Amino acid sequence: TSIQLGSSVTKGQRMGAIRDPLGDSEEFITAPFDGIVIGRSNLPLAHEGEALFNLAAFQSIAEAEDIVEEFTSMHDHES
């Protein structure tokens, strides 16, 4: 699963997986609440306690999604 920055997620949605180096065990990462992904780790190695995703919670996810889309469209044209 590839969750992009700015994606909205729902509580319980699978966001990724953690696997041991040999691939013998796998644990899924799920969203603890409805929110929008504002940060994520792209490193192939994670240690216990490190943040793999940062989620922002909003009273209105739909309104926050609109703001993120507006921000993205404004800044995509600046490159």
C-alpha cells in the first residue's frame, strides 16, 4: 500500500506493513483515526518508537481535503 502525502485515511485503514529483515513476520500499520497524511518515512529501516506516518485530525476531513488540494494546485504551478 502506498499512502501519499495529502491522502485522507479512515480509522482502521491499512497504511503499510512492517516486516522483519528475513520476511518471516509481517505486521500491518493501520490508521488510528480519520485524518490526512501530513508526513511519512521513506526509510527502509525503522526502529521501535519511530514515526512512520504523521496524521492530522480535523473536524471536517472534506474541508481539509479541499484546502490541501487548493494548496497543492497553487504550488504545483510555481515550479
